[in-house]
Amino acid sequence: MKRRGTFYCCLGVVLATALATAAGGGKVTGLLPDMRTVVPQHLQMVNEHQREILRFSNGIANTGAGPWRMRPLYPVAGADTQDAVQEILDAGGSVAASKVVSQYEFHPEHNHWHIGDVALFEVRAGAVNGPLAGGNSLKVTFCLIDWYKLEDNSKTPERVYFECAGSYQGISPGWVDQYHQSVEGQQLDLTGLRAGRYYLVSTANHTGVFIENDYTNNTAWVAFDLTRASNGNAKITVVGHSVCDSPGLCGDASTNR
């Protein structure tokens, strides 16, 4: 599955059933998503243009009762950004609430639209909450789709959100969106870091702009030791990761696509 395509959504008006709730912390009715970060996978140190780059795969799971469902508001032809509306559905599949929470941004490296403020990648020294290592902190935009099931095998016909060119993006309950280590944006620059223990920390919904059930369970991390050979070349060895609530959240179902 390639994440390509043009943005052709033509929603000219806000749905009549949408309610401008959640502003100022108001309560939202409906089935809420719950964004969880899968333990990052496939860590690899590579040399790129005399830089030492840590590359990794990252997955965001939805363990809530409702989908993480996003659509653009009043798309403007030729614009580089569009307002992003999150819709909360009720048990019957109707829109119970909606709110502008972020923006769609056109991502030229991927040739499609991403949603801002989705995740934060950091490398911290010595502890999960230690100092940023070399200033390594990257806010990431994503195109949200159902890529694989969190706890069992993926069945393509069950996907609700499966490409980036349509009116909606999202992650269904029980599904994961994953970006592979080779994709643009899945890296942090470790050039010149001294040997020691470091933590790759990944947090979904790091600014709290997206409406969800629980804002306290969005982070996962991987601990790794960085060593240097006599010639100075860096090597990393994974030595641990955050506690997982399930095999899927530990990355057991990660596809490494």
C-alpha cells in the first residue's frame, strides 16, 4: 500500500449534526478514541552525509471505543494547509460532536496530506525523563490510516481508513497506523553523542489537541546503549522498553513494511 494521492475532499459545509463541543474543556459525548504509542521498533543507526542518524519504525494504536476520525474543513484549492476537524461518533455511527483541532499540511516528500501535532519523538540521556540528548526533539505530522490490527492479523476488507486521498483520515478501534524506519521523518540525529545509555521516547497527541479518552497513556519508549568503536563509529544496542499492556502494544504485530 503506497501513501500517495491528491487531496480531493469537497465537503462544502459542516455537517448539521456536528456540535462545537469540547471548547474550553467541555465534555464530549460519543465514543472516544484512545491514542496509544506502540513500542518503537527496528532501531538502526545509519550514516547519512557524514551524520549519524537513528532510524526507527513508529506505530500509533487506537484502543478506544470510537475511531480517531479526521476531515478537512472548507478545503481551499491550491492551499498548503487546511483546518483539520475531529469527529466523534455515537454508537449508531452518526456524528455526535466535532471540533477543529489541528491542520492538514501537504507533505511534499510523501506527496499527500498529513495532520499536524500527531506525535513527538525525543532522545533523552540517562533516563526517560532525562535531558534531551543533543537537542533531539522532533514533532511529527502523519497521514492517519488503518495499517494493521493491534492484536491479530490484518484483514484488508475490514479497513475503514485506508488511503490519504479521500475525505477522511483516521484510525479505527483496534487498529494501528505505522510508519517504517525508511520513511522521511522517522529519524533523529545522534551525530557526536558520547557513549552512554539513551532513551527513544515517542508520544502520541503530545500537545493534547486531539479529543480522546485518556491523555496519560500516550507514551512508549525504548532504551539503548550507544557505544563507539576505536575508529569512533557509533553502534546502538537495545536494552529495554516501556511496560506494555498487551503484546500488540509491545510491537509483536509490527509489520516492518
